[in-house]
Amino acid sequence: MEGKAAAAQGRRAYPAPDASARFAFRKILFATDLSTAAEKALPYATEMARCYGAMLYVVHAIAPPPAYPYAPAAAWPSLEEQEEQFRVEAKRHLEHCLEGIPHKTEFRHGPVFDVLREEIESKQIDLLVVGTHGRTGIDKVVLGSVAESIFREAACPVLTIGPRAHTDSHSTAELARILYATDFSAESLAAAPYAISLCREHRAQLILLTCLEHGGESRAMIRSLRDLVPFGSDLRCEPICVVEQGPHGQKIPEACEAHGVDLLVLGIAREKYPLARQLHFQRSALYKIITQATCPVLTVRA
């Protein structure tokens, strides 16, 4: 609260982002549950790989048995055979979509986040790409603890393509407008260098946003937003500073749509209490933002 109060008074109460920081995504992990939601996220993974000349790892986590809790045990072998055939066809389709991109596809057995965590650590992944609202795996539990584990505990930035994100060829191939939202907390400020670096890399317009949930002085907050972009950032144009009155969970998605944003960048914290995290995720601002944003959301864990 002290940091927010100082910012409201126009004083710097936070470290300036490193203007020289550049983040290159050389190893990208695309997590798929073979759903239509994952299909929607695939173009973003491939375009990021092309843009950065990255190695793209594609992984599908096959949950441990029993996989069919609502079917009689006698039907399991037939269902498993159908699932295996589905995976064979899906892998063939993936290979077709990934032609021309350095990649490796793996189907691994194990709990979803355990598999992803091992892949991130063993391959030193720079970016994890996921979709939301699918039929199994990651997207089936987007309302629960696995999705929250991905956002809060992944050791690399996470690019999430939500149900309202645009997937036309322009939005996937070009990042022309990038919105960085902050409440001036240490967690949210951790993402500022990523937003600045991405804007520099893609020659994009940077939009800086903060929300006054309980009222306040907008002019002072605009000055604080401007201070987040230090001299020497080498941006294509002057950042746009926006102050909204209202809750972040509502105003950030609205701003994304109003400004035609191609990417939203957020810094988030790792919760200390996993049970509380799971119980409150569906009511959190993060959940609302990811499910309502009209663009992909890049989350950076502090």
C-alpha cells in the first residue's frame, strides 16, 4: 500500500525498468490437449517461433488412469484405443502445421503441470504457450488448480490465448499495440522490462495502464506511468498512458478491446498458500482478465 500511495503522490517508489533489457524467446514450449482451444493457440506459438528463430517444443500430457471415471471398466480398453487413434491423427496434423519450423513433438504420460514443469526445467524453456477452454488436460481444468499452477508457478513467462482472443492472420503475425497493466506493486513491475523489450523488438505502440479502484488523482498516476519507461528505451513512438476508474479485472479487458491491443503483459505473484490459491482463482482478477481479454495475455511471475 505504501508503494501505491507514494505513486499516487507522484514520487518514484519503485525501481526503473532496465531500458537495455532484451528478452529473446529461443526455446518455446507449446502445451496442447489436442482440443480446438489448443488449435486456436497454435498459430501464436508458431509465429513466435518464426519471429525469434526459436526451437518449438510441443507436448501433450496424457493423464494417468483411470481416465474414464464415468464409464464402466469393461469399456475402458475400447475408449483407450479410440483415444490412441485420436492422438495419432492429432500428431499427424501437428506435424503438418509445423512444417518449416524447427520443432520436437512429445506425448508424455503424467499429471499436466508435472509434465510441463519437467519440460520447462530440463529444456530451459523461455516461453510457455497455452490455450484455454478445451476438452481435456490443461483446458479442462482452466477453472481449477492446474491452470493456476501454470500461471503462478511456471518458471518462465506464459502466453495464454483465451476464449475471446482474436486469431486472424493479422493478430497472430503482428504485434502492433502492446498493453502493459500495472498496479505499481513489485510483482506487476517485474513484467515492465518484458513489455518494453517486446515493443522495441516489434516496433509496437506501448500502452501503459493502471486502474484506480477506489478513486484517486489521475494526473499523478499518469506521471508515474511515464516514469516506467526510462530514457534510452528506443521505442518507435511515445507510450500512451491510460488511467481507468474501476477494478483491474473489469477495466483491463475493456482497455484491450477499446485500444485494439494485440498483446497484454502482466506481472503476477506466486501465492504462498496453494489451497487458498485454488479456492479463490475463479474469483480473481487474473481469471477475469484471461477469460475476457480480446488478445493473448503474457504473464510474468515475479
